[in-house]
Amino acid sequence: MTIDLTALGWDADRAAHPHRRTDHRPGRVARVDRGVCTVLGADGPVRATLGGPVLAAAAHDLTRLPCAGDWVLLGTWPDGRITVETVLPRRTALIRRTAGKDASGQVLAANLDAAAVVEPVHPEPDVGRIERLLSLAHESGARPLVVLTKADLAADPAAVARQLAAVAPGVPVLPVSAERGTGLEPLRAEVAPGRTLALLGPSGAGKSSLVNALAGTVVMPTQAIRRVDGKGRHTTTWRALVPVPGGGAVLDTPGVRAVGLLDGSAGLDRAFADIAELATGCRYGDCGHDGEPGCAVREALESGELPPRRWESWRRLQREVAYETRRRETRLAAERRGGWRGARRRANRPARPPSPGGL
Ligand SMILES: Nc1nc2c(ncn2[C@@H]2O[C@H](COP(=O)(O)OP(=O)(O)OP(=O)(O)O)[C@@H](O)[C@H]2O)c(=O)[nH]1
Ligand SMILES: [Mg+2]
Ligand SMILES: [Zn+2]
């Protein structure tokens, strides 16, 4: 079995990666299972464990571990073992905040060209969730989309899409039905050869059904949502890159329960471009929109142009991002201090002058 790596997005820039050794072969990570990667190489899929350089990089930063969608360079050992020796720099990545102390985040998908926020049109789309996931999608660097699934269950899915356009400024909102195979055309363009589309959304939204519809065959298992509470069953339990026959790839992800934003505010500003645009009309450049005179945002709230729900949503996410930014700065400062102290303790001998910039 041979795999066309170009269709999966391999190109001259990736091939020119400077650390590439001649005996290392490129491949794209389809899946990671407890440190074992399934990598799509030119000769077919192989299983690879993590090599020394990758483990060393990950010791400082867990986001350096390979993830579905990563391009990697593989080494083959005399005993036949295959290891991931290099994770090529990611062009884009969907990264969510992790719950623990680690403030570096968790990579949900790597090297995606488009990031689709997947939300079912039935029973009712969760607007706040769309806003949050869209911030993440914008932050990834990929082209964001909103995919409204299960269009066959809504009386007028196009009307719902039009309503949602207000919470997704500048972002296409596409109603689709995997069941009927309708609305898939614009998504086919996102999985054209060389391109990767990642799907992000709650359990039961129909992500895997969409993958199967795009791939034209059942590659991902799907499961009916629970009758009792209408929630998904978390059928997909790992991230998987699925090649689309005759095209690029689609990246399926497990349903997300909650997604915390990291400390990037660019994605948030883009997801709320309407509010950012309004704010340019405030009298003061640093307006806090908190009762200052000449505040265009307050005016829009009073006139009803800006719905209070959207305003509250923006404030909440802003606070969250500001908190994460402080948390990261504190952590970095502590690491610097710890680094100094640790270095002195390790040495326990007359200190060499510290290098400029410390650590
Ligand atoms: N009516 C209808 N049902 C759909 C459609 N797409 C998916 N479903 C149903 O929704 C349920 C959940 O679909 P999945 O594709 O498993 O959802 P998922 O987003 O992959 O869920 P997780 O893997 O748990 O994250 C299944 O019963 C599907 O048959 C659709 O277009 N129309
Ligand atoms: Mg699934
Ligand atoms: Zn203002």
C-alpha cells in the first residue's frame, strides 16, 4: 500500500526542514495511542514510538509531543524499531487549555487548513459554545468555519444559519446533513488534495458521521445520542487523521466537554470582530466600555444593535484569557527564579557569572 503524501499536505517547505537526515523518512501522524503513533508514510501506515529528541523536547513542554495531523520524521533502527525523531514545526494548531498546573495547553489537532466548529442544528445550537470554539479556531491560524449538522432535522436550517451569522462574523456558516448527503460541497473544497479539515465540537454533534460522509465509507464508528438527556456518548475516544479518497484529509476529534481558552487574545478579537469594530468608535482609545463618555459599545447595547448576551459572552471570555495570561506570566517568572536557585544548588561551588538573561 502506498500513500500519496502530497495529497496529505507534504510540500517543498516541509521537505526543506533543516534537521532532516537523509535516512529519516517523512510521515503524517494519523493517531497517537499511549505514546505509540500510527504514522502514514509513503509505503503505508507504520507504528512508531517516541525517539529521544522528541522525549527530550516534551520534558519541557508537553505540546511538543506528536499529535494527530503532525508531520514527523521517522528513524528506523537495526532491530526494525521505528521511532519519531522529529516533529516538524506546526503551521497551525488547535490548542486548548489543560485543567492542571501545566499552562502550555493540549494540542487537539495540528497542521489544519480549516477548523470547523461543528454544532447540531437540532435540538438547538448552543451559541455560547460556538463563540468559544470559534475563538479557538481563529487562534489556531487555520480558516474557521461553522458547520451546522443534522440539517435534515430542522424545518429551516438556512434560517438558523443566517441567525448564527451574527455570532460568527466573517465566518461561513454551512448547514449540512450527513444523513442525506446534502450541503457537503463547500466542505469537499476544504478537503481538496493537500488540504486538511479539522472538526471540533461536542459529543453527538455528528463529527464522525461527517468524516464518513466525506470519506465516502465508514471509517469512524458513530453512535446514537442518549435518549434520556440527549447527550452524546463520547463514541470517538481519540483524535484521528483520515485521508479522503482523491483528496486531502479530515481530522476527527473526540467530543469536547469544555474547552478552556489559552492566553491568546488574537483569536478572541477575531471571533468578536463586531465588538472590536464597534470599539474603534469609542471616544477613548483605551475605553473599558464601562460607563466612559462617548462609548460606542454602550451605545450599541442601548440601541439593541449589540445583543446583551453576546456582550456578556465576550466579557466572560476576555476575563478568562486575561486570567490565563497572568497565570502564564507568573509561571514563567517562577520558572526563571527556580532556574536560578536550582542552578546554584546544583553547582554548590563558586558560581560562574550567570549568562546574560539568566536561565
Ligand atoms: N438526523 C441526522 N442524524 C445525524 C446526522 N449526523 C449524525 N447524526 C446522528 O447523530 C449521532 C451522533 O453522531 P456521531 O457522528 O457519532 O457524533 P460525534 O460528533 O462523532 O460524537 P463523539 O464521537 O461522541 O464526539 C448518530 O446517531 C448519528 O447517526 C445527520 O446529518 N442527520
Ligand atoms: Mg465521533
Ligand atoms: Zn467603549
